[in-house]
Amino acid sequence: MRRYGAGYMEPVIEAQGLTKDYGELRAVDGVSFSVPKGAVFGLLGQNGSGKTTIIKMLTGQVKITEGDCSILGVSPKVDPVRVRSLIGIIPEQETPPSFLTSIEYLQFVGRIRGMGDIDEKAEFWFDFLDFADKKDVLCKDLSRGTRQKLMFAQAFLDSPEVAVIDEPLINLDPVMQRKVKDFLKSYTKDGRTVFISTHILENAQEICDSFAVLHRGALLYTGSVAELNEKGRKLDDLFLELVNRA
Amino acid sequence: MFEIFVCMLKEEWRMHSTLFGNLNFALFPILIFGMAFMGTFLIPFTSRLMDVNMLAVSIHSMYCIMGLMVGSFGIMGKEMMNRRFGQGSLLIHSARSLPISERRLFGNFVVKDTLYYFMLWILPFCLGFLIASPFNAISIHYPLLMFVTASLAFLTGMCTVFILSSVYSRSRAALYAVIVLAFAAFVALYLLSGDIMRVMRLFMLPSEIFLNFSFPLLIISAAVIIVLFIPAIFLFSPETHAGEKRYIAALCPLYDRLSRLPFIRGGIDAEKVSEKDFVYAAAQKELTIIAKDFIDLHRSGIGIGQTLFSFVLPVGLIWLVLSVLSDVLMPEQIFMVIAAVTGIIASTMYTWLTEFESFSAYLFLPVKVSSIIRAKIMTFSVLHVVPAVFLIVIAAVTGVLASAVFAIVFAFSVSYYALAIMVRYSGLSPSLMLYSASFFLRYSLFLMPPVIILLGLAFIATGFSLAALILIIPSYFLLKGSFEKWDREDLPGF
């Protein structure tokens, strides 16, 4: 496993030998990596490579079969609820509760997180992501793109130290994708960390500082985008090379 | 056409076997066979208490209600399927992406459901009845006829819900009008004839065919099904897009109102919540979920539909069935049986609150599974006003108002005990019990013996029904263990 360059701060996310079995199927096999503070880290892989399972293990949504991990020093094996209280999460395939309106859903998330000033923070996100006109619309009547904006808002509502995002740009139009990319890059400037998983490599090369490549549940490679750019290499070429070799 | 039918059959099997396990689900019809086989041996004894006519009406009504349930589940739309199965959806909705008409899909769906549930419920039941009949001097004519009449009852229920949902999709007011008219017709016929059995057999025509077979009646019953089905298939649309629905934000005001209820931890102030104050933090989360539950029930319309089909209809039917035992049992004793049944059916309100919820939506939030379960139990508790009112109404109508309090205590004790068993073995997925043989057996073995014993005590004297309060003890320990268990394990199905 490659080490990160000098200047990176201590890791906020660490995984050691993470393994997940679903019956006889080994979905994730002994994955280890670390994410330094203040980085945008990309977990890259094809569909079905185990990215979402890793995210679920990191965030305590599913039990870990073997190995361990921690976010901000807290292990989901010990206290999964505490892990989720410290971070913001956008799951890949989630839709907000059908019969709440957009604003109600943010209030719901805010109350669960024990936040104050929920309405003020919600207003910011409605304006920033340009869906204030959908505030009082039932979530089941929102388009997929608007639901994704809402899920984005709920994850960042409390400005978490660490954000874990599964496919951040899915269903967003090009204008919104640009806005979100710029936001994610700027979010880490004061030491916060973003962990994204994606199979869209152009986006990963654009916004990530470091990355890991996953294939059939196993880690193939970790590296930094800066080094890749210095060599004039594209991430998708590297990815295809690694996957074809595996 | 045949490929669609075969795929739908496979889909139905896989849906159930994925949820319950292949073996568990495959054992279910064997369980039904066993119950029917053994139940046939009890007919000579039960016939002393309950008229055979009433037994026939009850069984056919049960199949009719099953038809209602099966029909309503399949057509509830992609939204409900998403909530129930995550990103899953049924083939019946594939007209959106395939060059096939909704009507053709719907037609296949109806045939598939009829065959599938005939194999699952009707065939094993009738086979059990058939094989046991010679040992009990019951003519083979009856179990053979039951294959037909039970199917007719099931189809009547299923087609009724199809036409009702088609009406509802066009006008909610029209649906309510139809239901009110049907109820009024039932009451009017009862008042005219003075014979509840006669009216029930008229409304449940397959049972009349079973008891007094005639070809004209058979044709009429089939015609009723066709008359219900044909308009349904022309009016049918699995999804209707009614545009964006907008609501004024109700979560926070409802949260504030609920926090003032005495039995919900009150006075929760967000500013007082700190990271170390876990008790207040947990209570705040639970209250938020409870507020969301009530909004869900109100805006989805499930509350009203479920109240009618899952509570009022079955309990009302059982009340009618038991009322003919007035020659054998005292009114207070009949009322206690109603209370026991009400308690068991009331416990299924937990199923209402969980069946169409997508719990993966909670799992990425900082909330424990036990908190979600506790919140559901609190909502469940508030909904108990429904069975309480129901029992008071029955007590007033039957002249046993003095027994109402005892009945409510009895019913609530049974309800919470049944809930505790469900939570212990299924967590947030109580609909598992429906087709999982092992779960269904455990549930029955834990629940029925104490309820029967307590019912026996209540028969001796109404005041003895207070002994049901003893169920609080096992309920407490079952629930306590459940909270620890589901915080430790992955939830089934997620």
C-alpha cells in the first residue's frame, strides 16, 4: 500500500483488514486504507466492487465480519451511533421519507442529530442548491435530482467534520454538478474531510486528493491524484490497467 | 402472455422466499394442511358451541379477507414497493418501460395471484379437510366443494379491492360513498330480516353455495366476480400521478404537542440536549420518529384503510360470528372473547407502522434500532384508542358496558404481549410472521396457551380478566431483550 506524501495530517478514517461476508459471498476482502485529515478521498470501483459495503461498514450500518475501522477515532464496532453522529452521510440509493415535505425532512434529520437553528441552516441549503420552491412538496413527488439535493442538504446540515458520500453527483444536472464539485473542494480547506465513492473517474480526478481502487471486494491500489497529474496520467487509464491486470 | 405469467409466478415465489427463507416459506402450506387436518377432528366438538353454518361463513369470510389483503398489496404502487423492498418493484409496474399494456399486465397479475394463493392457502387447507373428513363421518362432497367455494370467496375479496382501488384512484369521496352504501345495505337487510346469519350468507355467497349448493347460485357468484373485475380492469392504473402535493410543515408543531402528552417524556428542549445527556437525546429522537409516524399515517391514507380492513372488518366479523353463540355463552363471556380477539388483532397495528417503512432511511442517521422500535411502540400505544373505542361501542350495543373496563385491560394486555413476541422474533419486520412457518409456530405457541387460560378465567368471572395484567411481566422482559438483540444484530432484510 502506498504511503501518502509529507504534509498530510493524521488519518481521520482508518480501515484495517475490513471484511464482509454475506453468507458464502465475500463482498469485501481484507481492505485496509487510511484517509488523512483535510483530504477529499475517493474510493473507486466498478458496480458491485464493494464500495457501498465498505461505506456501510465504516458508518456502522452493517456489521463487520472481520477487521476493524474508525472514523475520528471511534470504531463502529464499539459505537456505531456515535460514528454516525459525528459525520454526514449521503447513501447511494436512498430516498427521503415519502410523506414528509423537504423542509420537514431536514427538520427530522436536525432533530435526530440534536441540532439547533435547523430552519436557518435548512434555508441556506435550499438557496444554495436552488430548490427553495420545493420546500413544502412531499418527498415522494420530488424529482430524482431534487431528492439528491435534499440528501446532500441533510448530510451537510450540521457542517460535519467528515462527510461520507456514495456517488455525490448522481442525478444532478451539469450546473449543479459544478456547484457541488466546487463545494466539496472548498469544504476541506479548514481541515474537514470528505470521503466519496464513485465509479465516474473524471469527477474523482477533478475533486479528489487521494484515492483507492477497489475490484471484486479487494483493494488494488491507493495513490494521490497530484502524483498522477504530475505524470500526466488519467485516472481512468490507470483504473482500466489495474482492473485488466487483476 | 405466458412468459409474463411465468415471470410473475417466479417473482411472487422469490419475493416470499427472499424474505422468509426457502424452507420456512415452503413449510407454510404444510402448516396450513396440518391445521385444517387437525381442525376437522375438532368439528364434532365445536359444533356443540358453534353452528356449522356459522363455521362455514367464518371460513369463507376469512378467505374473502385474504383476497382483500392480497389484492391491495399488489396494486399499492411503486412507492409502497420501494418502501417495502427498497429499490424493488413488481412486474405489474413494468408498463412504464416495456411495450406492454397495463391491462395485459394486470390481467396476468390477477391470474397469477389466483393460482399462487390457491396453491398456498386454499389447496393445503382443502386437502387437510378432505383427508380428515372420512375419519369424522363428513361427506366428501363438502371438502371437494370447498375447493371451489373458498376460491370464489378469495376471488370476491380480491376483485372487490381492485374495483375499490380503481374508484379511489378517481375519487376518494366516491370510495367512501361506496363503503357507506355497502354498510347501509347490510344494516338495512339485517333490520328487515332480523336474521344476521341470513344476511351474512347473502353477502358471503360462496358460503351459501357451500351449505346449499345450486348451479344458479354458483353462476351468480361467478357473475359477481366478473362484474367486479371487468370495470376494475378498464379503470385500472397501478399509479396515478396527482401532481406535487404541498403541505405546511407539521413535524415541529406535532413534536411540540406530543412532547406534552403525559406518557411520552415531556418537556424535551433541544437546548438542554447535550452529548452526555443520552436519555434526553434518545427521547428527542424517539419523539421525532413518533411525529413522523403520525404524519405518515395521516398523509398516506393508510391509517384509514388499515383501520377498516385490518381491524374493524375482521373484528366486526368475529363479533357477528360470536353473537350467534348467545344461547350457549353469556353476553359477558362473548364480550371477553371479543376482547381477546381485539387484543390479538390490535397488536397487528405494529405491522401497519412498519410494513411500508423504509428502515434503511434511518440506518445512516445517529439513531439506534432500539430507539426506532421504541418510537414505533409509542405510536402503537397512541393508536390503541381505536380498539378501546371499538370495545366501548360493542359493550354499549350489547348491554355489557359494566364489563368495558375489564375488557379493555384484557385486550391491551394481550395486545402488548403479542407485540412483544413479534418484536422479539422479527424486530422491525413483523410481516415476516405471515409466511414463515417457524415464526408463525413460535408466535402461536407463545401466545395462544396463556390467552386461552386467561380467557377461561374471564369466563368464570369478568373481574378475573384483570389477571391478564400478568402478561406485563413476560412482555417487559421480551421487549428488553429485543432492544439489546436488535442493537447487536443486522436487521433482517437490510
